[in-house]
Amino acid sequence: MSERYARLSALPENLYSVGSPVVIAAGALLKDNQTGKVLAQLKIRNIQNKIIKAATVTITPLDTVNQPLGSPVDHQYLDLNAARNLDFGQKVPISLPDAATRAFSATVTQVIFSDNSIWTSSGAPWEPLSAPVPLLNAFLDSELIKQYQIKFGSDCKFAFKAEQDLWYCSCGALNHQSEESCHNCRRTSASQSGLDLEQLKADRDERLQREAAEKAVAEAKAKKTRKLAMILVPAAIVVIVAGSLIFGSLKNSSAYNNAADLLASGDYDGAATAFEALGDYKDSADQAKQAMYDKAMALMSYGESGSDEGLSLVLSEGEAISSDANLSKLYYQEAVEIFESLDTYKDSRKMADSAQYYLDQSVKSGIYNTVLQQLENGEYMEDYIDAFWTLMDIGDYEDSQGLASLAVSKIFECIKEDFGIGDDDRWKATYDAENQLVTVAYNMSPGSTMTPEEFLASVDASTRASIEASVKDTWYVFEDVFTGYLGVSCQVCYYLDWDSGEPVFTYAG
């Protein structure tokens, strides 16, 4: 089966216009192989501290030789909550009017922030930012890189770089010139931009000389110690061996019993550590594995119940979690890691697969319940679109397909309101998950007591023509919404509302 969407072209990464609060991190042009429509998708990233709640972009369709094709298309992203470094727009396809479009350009023309302040584009061009420069490329010397990290911090991976009205910090974060300190690591731009390379090299050379001298002293001391040991050790061994054998045996036996007590009391980590410390004494190595195996099995039991009684097995002392945390997920996640680390011990591989299955189910359960709340409390079409995509991601879980159909119905109610259809219950939308098809239907005779033949005879030609024209006119609206936002095909039909459910008239686009 061929792919539903084909990529036609892509934008350069990280397009930026001087003064902009965002970058266009990525952009792609897609063709729907079923409908022939061309869609644009953008991933836009917030690069400043204010939360973005809305943004407007302008897309210019281009032909095969990058010449403008028709009028530019404006699109507005609404109801956002994008903090710094967060992306938006990547799940919102934008339908372009001309199927001959083969490339496009994009600009962000307006951004509205949560405090209702507004940024408007100055018209400066949108051009790709260069990538941060790794320290290895900047210095070509591992010891010089080490000296740089000693001076600025071990997390420094890149060279400081100023570009347009921005600067890249050594940690890799992108900042505005108006920011004296990096928003990520708090290093100042002044301390990095004023780097004295010659002094850094001198500091490197001094450190290497000091390390070489310290190494020579340590080697001389070790050599002297080895000579003395060759004289003293043989004599000491004779005295020590006899006593250590007796004492060691008693000590190991006591430690083994203590480790067994820890295991019996449910202190799995303590028992495993104690058995591992005994090395090859008796079956200590196997007992250490058994302790972790028992812990994983206990976690499986707590995962099934979702009880908070097992939190001590997954949390460090003093560590806390939120009251609405998915406890089963925590337990199964830890169990998977333990079983995988035990590998071939007993049936650990089989149990790892089982724990992974229940982990996946617990994750889906959490997502499923969130979607239920979203469908119940959603206020905007975007809420229901997000719910639909989430249900597609979790696949065949409980009634996810039924909820997907409910999401489509909710989306359709929003469309009806937008286009003034109101509460006319003759219109409805259903979703066929198997064929990924939305069907929008107009019932000509809901609740009619007449036979189909009687009803057809009662509808004059002008009424039928009026209904058919209405369905055809509305087709494009529904097709754009359901194909553009949900990525599924849409058909519109009108039929008689009888038990057979067979369409009498259909419009295929």
C-alpha cells in the first residue's frame, strides 16, 4: 500500500527574522495522495520568555521553479500556551488552494503574548540561522577543550557565537542580545565573548606541566612502596593467612545471614547490596539476583493494584510525587528495568516482556482518561482535534475508536456553529476507523413514518435539487476541515433515515 502523504519540499531549518520572538524551526510541503490536495506544516519555536497565546503566519505558494503561485495564504494559530523553547503548529496542516504548489515560503507576521502585548513583523527577511559550533571544531585540541570546560563548566559543548541580534551560549542555548545571561545556564555573554585564547592556551600548558610533575612524584613513591612491600609482605602473609581464614569464614557467615534477613523483610535493595559484597561466598551472587527478581515481582503486584504502599520501592528517601501520578506506570517501569538487567536469570526475559506490556497498558490508560476529560470539558475545536490525534496514537485501546468518532462529532458541532447550521439535527458526522473515513450526512426524513417510496414521492424536484446543492456547497468546507486537521478523507451524502441505512443519494466530491 502506498503512503498516504508524499513530501514535496521542505524549508531550511531555523528561519529567523531580526527582532522576532520565534524561529520557524522546520517546515514541509505534503501532498495527499488520496485527495490530491497540497498541505503545508510548520514547526514554530518560542525563543523568548513571554508565553505565546496566538500567532499569524503567511505562506506563499510557489511553483516548480519557485515562482509565486496565486495569492499568499494567511493562517492563525489560536489558544496556544507556548513557553520558551516549546514548539507549536507541527500538528496543524494548512491546506493550500492550488494543487500545483511544489514549494513555499513562510513568514510569521504577528505574535500575541499571554499579557496581550503584540509583536508585529518589521518586514525583515526570514533567513536560516547557522548551527552552533562544537568546541572540537573551534579548538581542534582536546586538552584546550578541557581547559575551556575547566574555566566555564563541564557542560560547555559549543563555542560562544553572536549572530544577528542573537547569541549562542557555550551550553548550546539561543539567547537575544538584550539578555546579558543565558536563560538556560546563567553564564554571561560578556564572560564568553571576551575569551583570551592565548591566555587559555597558557593555562592549558601550565596545567599539563603540573600534571606531569605530579605524575612523576606519584610514580617514584609507588616504586619505593613496591620495594618495601617485597621485603615485608612474605613474612606478614604467614602470620595473617591462618587467622584470616578463620575470621573471614565467621565474618562471611554472619554477613550472609544478615543479607538473608534483609531479603526476608522486603529490603530488596539492601539484600542485593549485601549479597554482592560477599562476592563468591556460597551462592551470594545468585541470591543478589534473587533479591532483585523478588523486588521486580513485588512491583508487578503493586502495579496491578495501583496502591501507594509500594512507593518506597521506587522513590528515594525524602522524594515525593504529585497526588495524581500514575503509580502503576512507575511500578511497571521499574520492573521492566530490573527484569532486563537480570537478562537470563530464571524467566526474567519473559517477565520483562510482560512488564512492558502492562506498562504500555497503564500509559494508555492514563492517556485514555485524560482524553475522556478533554472530550467532556473541551471548549474549542482544537481541544477535540487534539483528543482525536491522541486517540489515533494509542490505537486499539478499550473504546478508543468510539471516542474518536465522538471527537469527530464534537468537531462537527463546532463547524456547524461556525457556519450557522445551528442545532439542525438532520446533519451528523461519523468516523469509520477501519477505512479512516469521515462521513457527513444530511437526513432528509428523520423519524418519518412513511415508506421510502411515499417519502420520495412527497419530495418535489426543486426541494431535492435544493438539498443536493446545499450538500455540494458544503462539501468543500467539510473536506478542508477533516482532511486538513485530521488527515482523513471525508465524504458527504444525503439519504433517507430508515432502518436499512442505505444511502439513496450521495455526493462524492
